Amino acid sequence: MKTTNKITEIVLALASCLASNRLQILSAGMAVAAFAAASSVQAQYMEVAIGSQANADLDTYTSPNNYPSGGTQLTVAGVPFGLAELNNTPNTFGIVQSPEAGVLNNEASGPFNFAFSVPAGTQAQALYCLMDSVWGTSGTTVGQIVVTGTLGETATLTLTEGVNVRDCNNDGWDNTVSDPTVVSTYFANGAPTPSANAQVRLDRQELLLPSTFAGDTIASIDFEGTAQGFGYGDAFLAGMTLGPVPEPSTWALLAAGVAAFVVFRGSRTKPLPRRSS
């Protein structure tokens, strides 16, 4: 998980001032600025590891060397994704796909399910996926992502060709997505390119977790469905990231710092007793 120390730094600075009896030098404007900085802390993200279940090399599906290699990181609209290698082999791009899927035999069919775990106690408000398909016919449902909470609540991202997934290869199969929340990235020579005419691409999907997840933790994430076979589309997973993931201990530090600030300021405003003459 990527973390930031901004809130911690603010609280430690307040504590230092308390210890040295110099908190009175903080003006109201400085206090407001400090807490404004704390409130603007960037969201935390947790990349979900998929490499242990990667079963195909995306770079072999189209012209080689267009996609970035696994073992690197790709950021799409501010969300980081860790790209996997296939069997820890350099210069591969490991993806998770129906075991029957493949371009060599031009067919794939049957149900599939891949379950991914996250560290105990993980909370999040959204799941971001990096997905597309091999081939693709508009309107075909090619799978789903299901997030399950520890109390049994679920949230589902249905993967539909032409809506939020499409053929990863920019050619004669489904080349469009209609979901406005999808963010597309095109690639050439192993790196993202601004050209929408590039040969290959990946799309980022967003699943906002409902209010039933508030205060609960995530138990599992499943990529499941039925491979539709040649032409209809077989979805694959190239990356998953949870966010924003709260940092409870850090926010507790901020709350403690605010409380200390209020108590100390209150004690400084009390009138001093008059000395007898």
C-alpha cells in the first residue's frame, strides 16, 4: 500500500510545540492551514496481487513488445496498478484469464473462477480493475468481479462487451465502450501512448462499493464467469487496486493532536490569579 506521512508530520509538529511550551506562537491562520493540509491528504491505494494466478502472457496475443512488461507499475487516471509477470519470467505480461482461453486454438468455453485475498482488516470504498478481452462481440456478458465483505455483503461489476470491456486488440472485433467511467490507455513500443489509433489497449473499470461496506472489511475478491469462446469475447484481468484505503492509526493521531491543541489553548486563555501585594 502506498502511504503518506503528511498527517503524522502535522501531529508530531503540534506535539513538539506542546512539549516546548511554544504552541502560543501558532496563529489561527497557521492552525487552519495545517488542518487544511491534513484534509487534502491523497487517497491511499492497495494493489491486489494477481501474479500467483496469472496463466497467460498478454504480450503474445498481439504484435509483441507493444504492452509494458510485468514487474512494472502502470498509473491510470491517478490509480496505480502493479503489472504481473507470467511465472516470474522477465519480459512477459501475466494476466488472469479463463484457463481454456487462447489464441492458438481459437476457442474457449466453460465456467471459471479466480479468488483473490487481501490483508485482514482491509477497508475500501472502491475497486479499480484493469481489464479487457480477447475478441469481443458487443452485448456479450463475459464475466464479473465480485467483492465480498466479512459480514457477507457483496458488490458486483458485470463485464459486458461494448459497455466496459472490449477487444484488447484494435482491429475487427468490438472496439468501443459506452460506460463513461471507463478510462482507456493505449500502448505502443512498451509504453502508454496518447494515440487512440495504437494497436493495443487496456481499459480501467471502477466499482464503487455500496454503503453496506461502510465500517466493514473485505473478505475476498472473485473474478468469475463463463468463457464465451471464439469471437464472443473472453475477459482477462491485468490488474486490481483498492482505494481509497483508510489509515485508521494515522487519523487517530490527527484526532489526538487536535484534542491536545484545543485543551492547551483553553488552558492558556484562563486568567492568571492576582499576586497579593
